[in-house]
Amino acid sequence: MAASASASCLLSEDHFLCSICLDVFTDPVSTPCGHNFCHNCIALKSCLDCLTSYCQTHLEPHRTVSGLKRHQLINPVENLEDRMCRKHDKPLELFCKPDQTCICLLCTVLDHKNHDVVPLKEERKGLKVELKRTEAEIQQMIQERQLKIQEIQQSVELSMNAADREQQKKQAQDFINGLELEICELENRRSEVDQLSGSEDHLQVLQRLPSIRASPSMKTWTEDQLREDMKKVFEAELRRVQQFSVEVTLDPDSAHRELVLSEDRKQVRHGDGRKKLLDKPQRFSVYCNVFGEQRFSSGRSYFEVQVKDKTKWTVGVARESIDRKGTIPLSPAHGFWTIWLRNGDQYEALDEADVHLRLTSSPQKVGVFVDYEEGVVSFYDADSADLIYSFIGCCFTDRLRPFFSPCLSDGGRNSAPLVITPIVHIK
């Protein structure tokens, strides 16, 4: 269809009229001598244009016109005007970038001197690339908003009780509604891009694309209000869990022999060598781990650990009855609910399958929250109030204890201690 339309732009109106009935061709045929008529108009045995003799078997379909639809032939001039220069009656083969218009070759000489002019085919190719890029950007914006809605809903579900959950739902619902409206608008824009991608009307695409791409209010919402409202939601959640803060100190009887504990039992780091300590049953003997002295067997508990200046660490809770002598995987199935840092920037939650954590910033202080009855262990960036990860649906049948590993010092690169810090409540 597009090829036929391109061919038609080189024809005049006379090419579509039968010289016998003087109307638009119906079932057009060509005579051997090269003239064209409606099939039913031919009653003679010679061409009325040049009087050349012929027989019916010599007639062939009109190659130029037969591929065009009837409605295109009824208004041939109107159809040609879409692709012909109205001023010079020449094909529109070029595109003027400053004026954003299609022009003919004669226009470049008379009306568009010194303008940036490119072949129309080249401009169309670039425009199709721009449409694909726009569609990809819109899809990314949709996914970002869908992810934010999931994060808010997850935060609401992790609220401590029904009353808290209802209160937070009211706070978060307006924000969610705004995101859903933006998603709806973006879906409409993506649909419009799909339509433009199949359009042959170059000028239409040029006129509509800027309005599709322009979204100043949405950009402001995304970068400013989105961040601010999300911060309020997560700060409210962190304030609630901080109400359940407990005093935590390190248990020296459980500490691996290469670990060094501070006198107040609030800090632990890897030392230079093994100390001469009794190998008690409760002491970790394979990895540089240490328990907190506190036990959690009911209710809710929260504590914070400074992880500043470290390249490796592991923090969380574990069953008191775990094997402290063997090489056991750090997973819920083996009694561990932990997150860790490796290689300075690789954060993972050690769930049944390790979960890579994409954090917007490196936490300096990690908050650990346990709801024993609800079966929840959550980790927070205590400074930004961001929820890092949650283990949910856990079934606790044993007492839980705070679990820490400062990991090896790596020649001093990871010598900073883990520090159990006082709770600084979010205002």
C-alpha cells in the first residue's frame, strides 16, 4: 500500500481518468500501444487515442492504477497533495529541520537557502529511532511507579498491628492514587507512541511527539514529591519499630577466638591472631561470629548496628540452638535470618535463595527488627529510614539471638568494628 502511494505522487490527475467516459477508471486496462481505459468502455477493436488495432486478448491490467483502492482514485488530487509540494508541484523528498516541514528540491533553492535540509527517508529513520527510545523511557517510568507502589504496600503490611496498619494505609493511599494516575497517563502515552510508530504521516509524528515526551509536572513529582512522600512513609514505619528497642550486648563466651570485644561489649572487630581461650561448646569455632547476650522468644524487639567503614559484615538474628562448630549455610532453613555486605558494595539478603539488594546508598547503620509472633525479621537503613529487606512468614520455634560477624580484617582494609549503638529516634 505504501509503495503504491509513493508511485502515485509522481502522477497527474489525468493519469486516473478514462478518455472515453471521462471518469475515474473502473477495472482499468492497458492496450498494447500503451493507452489506458475502463474495461467496459472498450467496444471497438482499436485504440481511440492512436487508432492502433488490437484484440481483447491483448489487454493487460493497468499496472500503475490497479493496485490503488477505489476511494484513492475518487479524489486523486487530494491524495497527491499529501506528498506533493503545493507551491511547486514537485515530490516532497526533503525535510527542513529548522522549519520542521517537508519540502521539494525546488524549495531548497528558493525558500530554504542555508537551512539544515536532509533526505526525508533519513529523517524518518531517525524519527523511528526516537519513537523507540520514547517508548522505552515511558516503559521504564511505568515500572518505577509500579515498584514504588509495591514498596509502599509492603511497608504497610509490615506494620505491627491492625491499628498501625490502618493508620499507615490512610497516609499512603493518596500517594498510591497519585502514582496510579501517572501510570494510567503513561499507558495512554505509550499507546499513542505505538500508533505513531505505524504512521506514514511524517508531519503528524513531528507535531505529536514533543507533547508525548514533555512531562514537566511528572518529572517534578518523581524527583521531589515522590522522594519526599516515600521518606515520610518509611520514617513513620521506622518510628514505630524503634518503640521496641532493646539493650543488646555481645556474648564473650560465644565469640570466635580471633574476635576482639570492647570492654563494654558493644563493639567487635577481627584481631591479629587467635587468643588463648577455652573452646567452650557455645563458642563459634569455624567462622568469626558472635552472639548477642539477649534472647527473643516473644513480642517485638529492635536494635541498631553501626557498619561504617567496613567492606564486609553480616548482621541479623539466629536460633540459639544452631551448630556453632560446623560450616552451616546462613539461611532460614538452618536457623539464620541475616543480610551481609561483600566486596565493599555487594549487599545480599541470605534467604532460601540469596537476594541481591539494590540500595540507593550504602547504609552506615543497620536497624534489625523482630516480630516473633508475626514471623517477621526486617532490616532498615537507620539513617535514611529505608526498608532494606524483610523475611516474612517465618516460623520461630526456638529462642532467637542477635547475630554478628565483622568478618576478617583483610590486612586492615576491613578492620573497623561493628558497633551496637544507642537508638536515635526518628523525629
